[in-house]
Amino acid sequence: VNLATLTHPCISNQNGTYWFYEKSAESFPGQAFALEINKILYHTKTIYQDILIFESKTFGNVLVLNGIIQCTEKDEFAYQELITHVPIMAHPNPKKVLVIGGGDCGVIRELIKHVEDDTVEEITMVEIDDMVIQLSCKFLPSMAYQIRHPKVNLIIDDGFKYLKETTKKFDVIITDSSDPEGPAEEFFQINYFKLLLNALSINGIVIMQSSENIWLNLAYLKDLIYKAKQVFNNVQYCQCYMPSYTSGQLGLIIASNSEGDLTNPKVKCSSIIINKSTTVPLCCQLGQVIIYVGKQKKV
Ligand code: SAM
């Protein structure tokens, strides 16, 4: 794809260099996050969304859906580790795991560490847009390389529809969705929390990205937590730093009908290597779990 000929509402030429701008008049008026583009790797429109993948100057390859950054090679691990390891370690015996969304496949990469640790036995992933998976395999291989693992049952379908129809029960459900503007809209409604509860085994745990963050729209976040509390007795919030998400903070809602601190690990998970990088400082502090990047998990 030639940068000079690509017309995209998020890309502009600034004195000869091309920049991607993440803007949203609704979610974060008056501000933008920008990354300088080295080259466009792929651009397409599926029936679900606009998909753009570019090589950035400083954040590696970047996946963008409907103008919103989903992940960058530089900081994706902070999100993927938080959304995966917190619920898995908070559950006393997580055998069956469901992932809704997750097309970049980074959550699968993290879950396979728990398969290899003989904890998780079965992973189902329901992603609506097969093109996101295919393009991630091609352009984000460090995230997507475990998607063909034999323990992964990949279903291309609408996650909301899947939850309405399934009779299966899961110990942990991870909603790794895009933001509400687009095919993930229904994930931020009370009916979705009810479907999640219905698909959970006893003591099951759900976790989802909260779409808005503490700096941009606290009222939205409070409302989402309020909705979760209508369905679950135990609702908590955990967070990490994500420089590539506008305003730099990302929060997750973790919920269950079991008691106890959901950000406090129930089991000692001995030797999961969290991330290859040795240079990035401490990224997440989760109750008693501190994940040190580049070192082994300590409980
Ligand atoms: N970490 C990212 C973030 O917070 O922005 C999200 C990663 S992942 C790429 C989001 C995925 O959710 C996308 O691949 C998108 O296609 C998928 N998705 C959106 N709506 C969906 C739905 N209704 N059912 C299943 N998957 C859905």
C-alpha cells in the first residue's frame, strides 16, 4: 500500500512525514494520540470494520480497527498479560477458558503458558472477523503464533450470539473486544453480563476491557461497573499503563459470584515467563502479584 496514495481519515502528511492520528470527537474530544508511520502494511474494509496495519517509527507494527489502536508490538504485552493472568490465577482450578474477540491472538499466546503449566485444558475463542486473525498471523506473528495450538478451538462467529446459544460452562471468560463503536457494541450492556453469568461454571470469573478509562470518561466507567454489579456480587477493577491507548491507562473489570479478592492469586503458578523484554520497567501491580517484565512470575 502506497502511503502517498492511501486516503484514510486517520492519516495525514505533516511536512513530508506521515502520521496516524487516533481521534474521537465523542470519547476524547480535543485531544489525539499520534504515531509516525514508516509504511502501511495492509488496509482493508471487511463487513465488520476498517482494518489498518502499519509499521510505526517507534512502536513496531500497529493494528487499528475503525480508527482505534488495538495493539502495538511495543506495549501489547502489558494488556495481554493483565487480561489473561489475573483471572486465571484468581481461579482455584481454571480448566475451561472462553475468549470472546481477541483477533490479534495475544491472549491465546498468554493462555498457552497455562496449558503448558498443566493448568488450563481447553480454550475456545470466538472472534467475529477472521480477517483480523489472518492479518495478525502475517503482520503480528509474535502475538499470533499460538493460534493453531491443538488446545485452541477457534470459532468464527459473533461472541454475543455464541453466548446466547451455548450450553457449555467455562471457568474463566475473557472478553478481549474492541470498543463499543462497531461490532462489540453489545458487550458493554447489562444483557451481556447476564449471558456471561449464564455461561460460567460455579466460582467462574469474567474479565473484560472497560473501553473508557479513568482520565477520559469516569461516568461511563462507573456506569459499566454499576451494570456489572447488577449481575455479579463481586466486581473489581484492575489496570495497567498502555502508552498507545489514548491517555495511557487501561482498565479491566473482573467479576464473579464467588467471594474474595479477585486480584489476589489463589494458586501459586510457578514458572511462567511473562515477557521476553528485559528493558521495560515494572508494568502491572495486581494486588499481591507483581509482574516483573523479563523475569519469572513471583507470587
Ligand atoms: N486489545 C484490544 C483493545 O482493547 O483494543 C482488543 C483486541 S482484539 C483485536 C478485539 C477483537 O474483538 C477484534 O478482532 C474484533 O474483530 C473482535 N470483536 C468485535 N466485536 C466482536 C463480536 N461481536 N464477537 C466476536 N469478536 C468481536
